[in-house]
Amino acid sequence: MAGAEEAVDDDALYVLTAVLLTPAQFPSVLGDDYPAACGALGLEPYAEGYGLVLGQDADGARWTVVVDDVSLVAVAIASWDCGMEYDLSPDERSMVAALPGWPLAVAVAAPNLPSPHDPAPEEGDRPPLAPPDTRRWGPAQRRLGADEIALQWAQWREQTGLARPDGADSAGAPGPSRAAEAGAGTASGGLSEGVRRALGEARAYTESAPPPGRVRSSFAPGGARTIRADGPGWSMVARTDDIAFVLLDEEPGEVIPVGRGPELPGLLEGLEKVAVHPA
């Protein structure tokens, strides 16, 4: 493998970016849980996980190289996130698979190479990986929407118009169209059948452990945790000290806030106990 600034090498992969594929952190566009995400790439769901290295070959073709050196990929991602240079060059012995295409949209390209394109197919090859079409709504887009809410929690929270648990009022623009409906904050009062189903299935996870990665927990300010949960046809993102947002396949583009109420705190506490946490 090679960095993007090096001279063109016919056998090199010019690395553009990388992501982790582990039970605690995986591209949710690939599936509702870690085994499903691995299955989308034809991989065994090993507990140790993988790194996905996205780059171009000397002809400019897109490739996703799967490696089992998770620590190396994690260090590279952390370095890039801090604005530091890092030459991600996994040993060829760590390579598990080379898959045509990219599963995620990549906004950059390697210099001095042809524009990114899918490699010419050969007999027996799998179809090239491709990011989901953002012009339509479906499970992948629903999960991507939940990811975006988790990343931009403060902005989405301010739009709900729901009171904060600490008594402070939300400021900013009027809430989404469904905020008043969800304001009861329980699995029954005023919520649609789809939201009730999602909350009920999420509660079932607290009684019978779901597949790895179906519920994930990550850091949030103030000692809270961000909970990400998915199920057939639904996604949820919540803060353990605040409200939740639900997205449904059956409600294209809708982001439905669920107020704190009497039931949500216990549900989030239970989900935190069964969630996969980053190492």
C-alpha cells in the first residue's frame, strides 16, 4: 500500500481513508448489527473485528481492502482525526480480502491517478460495493440519518421544543412536525404504532441480548452516554440523561423525538447495560 503523494506504483493501493468494522464501531450503512455488516461484505463476524482501507489502484479503480490489524487502522484514524499525518500501510499478511468498489461515499481522490471508478469485472467477481442512493429512503438511509443525529445531537435537540430534564427550556427554531405528538415520552401516549413497536423491540433487547452491535454505547458530555440501537425497520439515538429520536422505514425522512417521560429513563438504562462499548 502507498500514500497518496508517492509516485505511481502499478501494484500499490493509494489509501484515501479507512474505517473500523468491529462490534462496537462499524459503518451502520452496512446493516443493523455487526454480523449483518460483516455479511454484507462476505466476512465472518469475528469478535476482534476488521479494518476497512479504502483506496485506488494505479488505474484509479476503487478498492476496499479488509485487514485484520484493527489496532493499526484505529491508530491511523485517530491520527487523521487530530489533523496528523499517518502512513497507513498494513502488512500484506494482514490482508483478508480485496473487494471492488467502496461501501461509503469518499469525497477525495488520489492525485496523479485517473478519476475513481469501479474496476473492470472479471468472471466470478462480486458486484462492486457502492454507497446507498441518498435520493431514496430505506434501511441504509434510515441508519445514516440516525448516525447524523448522533453526530449533531445539539442541533437536533434544540429543534424539538421539548423541555429538558434539568428544567431548562430548549431554545431555537420550532420543533419538527412530530415533536408535539411524541412529547408524552412514553411507549403509549400519543405515539404512532411504528414508534411503539420500535420502543417495544428495544425493550426486548434488555431482556434477551440482541446480536452484537445492535445496541452500541459511546461517550456523551456530562457523564452521559449516547445510545444507538437498530432493529427491523427502525433506528434510535438517545442520550441517557435526555430524550430519544426514532427513525422508521415507514416514515421517509421523519425524525421523531420521544420525550423523557416516566418510561424512557429505565429503557435507556437497560440498553446501556446490554450495549457494546468501544475498547
